[in-house]
Amino acid sequence: MIRKFVDRKKELEALEKAYQRGVKLFIVYGRRRVGKTALLRKFLEDKRGIYFLCSQRGYEKDVERFSKEISKLFNLPLKFENFEEAFEFLAKQGKLVVVIDEFPYLIEAYKPIVSVFQSIVDLTLENSEIMLVLSGSSVGMMEREVLSYKAPLYGRAGGIMKVKPFGFFDMVEWYGEDFERLVRIYGVTGGVPRYMELIHEGSDEEIIRNFFKPTAFLFNEGRLLLMEELRSPTTYGQIIEAIALGKTRLTEIASYVLMEPKDLPAYLRVLSDLGIVKREVPVTKKTAKRGIYVIKDEYFRFYYRFVSPHYEEIEALNPEPAVEDFRRNFNTYLGKTFEKIAGEFLVKLIKEKMLPPYTRFGHWWHKGEEIDLVALNERERKVLFVEVKWKDLNVRETKGILKDLKRKGGLVGLDDWEKSYGIVAKRIRGKSKLRDEGYLTWDLGDFKELVESSS
């Protein structure tokens, strides 16, 4: 289990600043297991306040439970008929933080509750010293019922925070600086704290134990997340599975899920809004009719690549085909994970002023040719082309890759731009020799140096 509260410094600072400014309403939301509760409890540690987790037991029961939490704080026998009464009492009690977690449960139980809280914010909290924090894990419901233009609470929040999974380099504080292990762990957890609690070593056996057994928490998690968030979880799951298996174009996905291509964009927009899927176009084109779809969330990518296609077999206690697929293909799978991590690495190099200030990053492809990472500085007309290889390379192999990268760079069409070429690999033997010859070369050893220098 998690032994300490890790990172989230920026999130805590944002909450603290809002508290000091006297913000009346702050919205916190993000996908399940991402650590919102831990963040809010940490924020409350040195403050007078109430943490209340909504249940799925109905409006009246939650009013009763909220009354008990208030009674406990003030050591008084209090009972309120509704939330309006409760907040009228709290508004007279001085400086206070009230966190209402999993607010969507309350919306499901009593639809007018959002309008009730509009009245509480507008009238009851106006002259109080209360900071109300509404939090929720149903991203769709929070955006639709709380944050959207038509929602009663629209425009009333003094702060809105979408809590996201940890980035790759944020995970160093949790696991240390064994970057090869960290790539494997990031590739299956996607930086989600709850999943990180279960994966410590990143070994094949540990991953198999946590994903490929019917009783394992992570075996059903991917499906459960879709069931909680979406009305047609099976269809959405098939779409994610298609993309995870390499079917990235609209027609390919439609064929896999037995759907008309014209019906697919609506589903893909929902998955994009949830942060699971994203549409990509070549980085040099700001718009393109024929983009591709990729899975943005590493946990979903792993789950729908290795677990979902074998779900029935694993459930029937026949995990061997899934395990064999995983052992045979996991290292190849990590190649895409490492591309994403390499992008994070380049951004950190720019922040540390170890690279020029490139402002746009992405993938490039055309007629069967691909470049893993392209970084653009459009104002100064500079471009950096980077190949990413999740493998050990020697000097000869590295030079061969960079030579081919220069050839592909010439196909991109940025003829009058200043061009640079680089490679990010798991390990590059003879790296210093290559650098002496003017090549940009980085490997996991440079990840370690960057983290140590920036800390």
C-alpha cells in the first residue's frame, strides 16, 4: 500500500491559494483511483473542516450522515432536514473547509441537488468563511451536471481542478531511479496511484499475478471503469480493444466492432473527452481529414491489448493463452510507451534549458514513412527529429538509425528550416563517442542525470 503522500505539490498549492483567497466553491474531479481523496484529505490535515463521502444509499441517508459528521466536529447532537439547513448552521461557525466527495452519487440520488447547491453557494456561503469543495470521479457527469454552460453551478467556482495520473518522471519519488523498471510499471499502470500500490517490481510474474487471474483487482478494473462511466460499455470496450490491437483508422475500427464508420465518431468523441483515446494527425499538419486514433491512457492500452482479448479464457481459468501473448509481445508493446516517455523527457530538457524552446511535439507519417517524435519551433523555424528505440544499441546501429532519420527528415517538407536529429534509446553503448561527432543521443542514463540535476 501507499506509504506516504507522493507529489501533488502543484495541486496542493492551488487548493491552498484558493483557501487563502477565500474562494467559496472549488471543483475537483478526475477518473477513479487517481488519488483525489488522498489529495483532499492531505489538504484538510491542518484545517478545521469536514470530509464527507457521498454514498449510493439515497438522499435522506446522506443528509443523516452529513448531520452526524457536523455533530462530530462540533461535539453537539445535531440533526438537519436537508443540506440547506446544514449549511445555514455551518455558515455561522467561522472559517471552515467542507469537502463533499463523490458528488455525482448525490446527483444520481436527487437530481435537483445541483440547483440546491447553487442556492447554497449564492446565498448561504456568500457572507460566510466556508470553502466548499465538490469532488467527483464520474468525469462525464461532473462536466455535464456541474461544469457545463447549462449547469446551475456554471461560473460559480473560484477554482476547477482536473486531477490526472502521475507523469512518468513524477513516479520517481515513489519507485526510485531504476528507469528500466519504471518504464515497465508506467506501461501497465499509466501513473494511476491505486494501480501503483499493487505493482512494485514491474516483473513479468507480478504483472501476471495482478492482471491474469479472475480474482485479481486489475483483471476486472478496465471493464468496471467503463460500466460506471458509460451507457454502452461493451461497445466502447470493443472500440478501445480495436485501437489497442493496432486498428487505428476509422474504417479499421468500424470493421472490428461491426459498425458503420459514420456512427463511430460520436463514440470516439466520448472516449476522447474521458482522456482514454485521442486523435492524431501528422505534427506538421494542424488539420487532416484522415487522422488516426491512439489510446492515450497507458492502463487502458495495456488492459485492452493483453487482458480484454483473452477475458473469457482467463475467467474460465485458462490464462495460458493470455500469459503467452503477454510474454511474447510485452517488450514490443513498451516501444509505444517509451515514445510517450521520450516526449516527456524532451519537455524536461527544454524546461532545464538543455534544448532550444520547441513548442509543438508530435508524430509524423506519410506513405509508409514514420518519425517517432518531431519537435517544432515555428517562430524560429527550427525542427528536431527524434527516433525512439526501446532496445540496446551500439555505435554502428545508432549511426544507421540516425542516417535513415536524416533521409526521412528530408521527406517532411521543412526545406528552409534549421534541422537537428536525435535518438532516445534504452541503452546506447559508445554514447560519448557519438556525441563527440555531433549526434544528439540520450538513453536511460541521461534520464537519471536529468532527474538528479533538476532535483
